[in-house]
Amino acid sequence: MLGRSLARELGIHTSLVAPGVIDTPQLEVDAKDAGPPLKEIHKIYVKGIPTGLMGTLGEVAPAYVGRVLHPNGGEIRCSM
């Protein structure tokens, strides 16, 4: 809805990226704050992901620089 609202209000083309859970250093901070080991935090987060896989920065970052994403199974391949 954010993308549609921006497009309507500003009259521009919008693209949004909603990557879900991404394995970043913040997860280690979350684990330290919550108490369980990092591996346990990973297990908790991937429970709600149908593929059971957590994204990585390397898979998501290219979307923010205008590349075309070609999702294929649990892997995201990027091309210009």
C-alpha cells in the first residue's frame, strides 16, 4: 500500500522491497538481548518461512540498486 500511495500522491513510479527476515549482524544483537544462542534465534525466525531459509544481505542488496530479481526456488539471482 505504501508504494501505491506514493505513486498516487507524487505521480511517480515506485518500487518497494519487502525482504522479510534477513540474516544480519542485528540478529546476533537480538540473540544476546533475548538470551538464546544465535542458532536458536535462526530456528525461531525461519519457522514462519515456507522454504525454511533466511535471506542474506547479498541476496537483498542488489534490489536496492535497481536490478531485476529472478527468484528461483530458495535462491535469488540478480542481473542488470
